[in-house]
Amino acid sequence: MLFIIALLAAFVATLVYFNAKKRFNKPEANFALIGLTVAALIMVLQFWTIIPAGHVGVIDFFGNVSDNTLYPGVNFVNPMANVIKFDARTQELKEVMNVPSKEGMSVELEISLLYSLSFANANKIYKTVGEDYVEKILIPQFRSVVRGVTASYDAKALYTEEREILSKRIETDLSKLVVPRGITLEAAPLRQIILPPGLTGAIEEKLKAEQESQRMQFILQRETQEAERKRIEAQGIADFQRIVSQGISDQLLKWKGIEATEKLANSNNSKVVIIGSAKDGLPIILGNQ
């Protein structure tokens, strides 16, 4: 449109310039020449367009949308075409909604959606939806998917660690609907979940009871392992005593007594060796006589 206006302005300035030359009106001719120069400069600039970083351009030539999109930088275009610039950077959509749980309870949910526009499919979005694709496609589909997913989960799942699984499922289900249209999803984090006060207290009590049960199971398991350790230790001691008792005989004890008597007799210390009266002839102390 600006190119056409500049073209008309250049045509008018040219007529004024030649008319002023014929009438020898120099000031009017100079003014017309300046206008012609400005119009010509504007016309030349319309052959180029600048797409900012993180944006994508769609070329619309009187309703005929080009299959090629313009990427960030300086691009050569038809001066009579209209270039629509879309923001293709990561954007955040925040929603606060009341969603149903599996039990039929109403839960207040604050959730975000991180998304971006596909560079390659920006022309498809423009042709099939328009520039307001977020209001027409993304928001309605997002709300519908969130309500559908939460309706298959208990309120407890929204409140506990299962919320990560729920978030991933929302992202997956929504991707099936909007990715083919040219919208790329990055994440759908759950920001805040507000349950009815009574339900929140009940869930917390249930979680506390489950944690206590798990703690008791751990204690019982530890005590069972300790009892098993003690049983194995006692069995080992019993086996040791049985093996040792089987290896000690009267002959071995007699031999050890003789060895002790000899060592005592050969000692350099002053001593009196009293030999027992038993048939073994061992010292009184060793022979227990």
C-alpha cells in the first residue's frame, strides 16, 4: 500500500515539476523535485523488509499467501505485497480455571503453557486461522484438554507428585491437536492447585498415615534383618564349639600336660615341681589332683 502511495506521489511530483519548468517557476520546481526524490526513495525501500530476531514473516500478495516464509534479517520482497510479522519466540500462556477431578470435585488450577510458532508453518497458520491464532485455537484447545485430563485423575493426584505425570499428559494430548497446525509446545507446568479446605486436610492426613506405615515397614524389615544376622552369628559360634570339642581328646590333653611339665622343669626360675599321684604323673595343677 505504501508503495502505491509513493508511486502516485512520484507521478504527481513529476507533473508538478515539468509544469513549473514550463512556467519558469523555480521554487515550485525545486519543491516538486524534492517531493519526487522522497517518493522515489520510499518506493526503493519497499523492495526490502526487515524481519526482527525471533520473528517470521508471511507474504500476502492481494490474498495470495506465499508458501515461503521470511526469516529474521533483511529480505527482498515484492513492494506491492503485504508482509505480516509473527512472533516466533517462546511465549507463556497463563490460565486459572476450575477443573473437575475423577471424584467429581471442583479444583481451582493455575497452569501455564510454554509455546512457540513454527517458522516453517507460519504461512499455514495465517491462511487457515489468522493472526489471532492464540485466541481461536490454542486457548480453547488448551482449556478443553486440561479439563479432560484432570477428570481422569483423583484430587490426590493433583496434590501429590503425580502432578508431573498429569502435566506431561496435558502436553502430549494438546500436542496432537495443535502441532499439526504449526504450533510447537515446550511444557505445561502446573503452577498452583487449590483444593477445598476439608479435602486438603484429609489428603494430608492420608499422606501422613502412608508415610508412617512406610516407616514402620522399614523398621520391621530392619529388625528382621538384625534377627537373621544374630541367628547366623549364633549358628557360627555353635558350629565353632562343635568342631573344637570334637578335635580335643584325652591323648591330646595328656600330651599338652607333658609339654607343660617339661617347659616348667627346664625353666631357669626357682621352682618346686610337685608331681601328681595319678597314673598320668602330671603336676598337681595341671593334673587337677
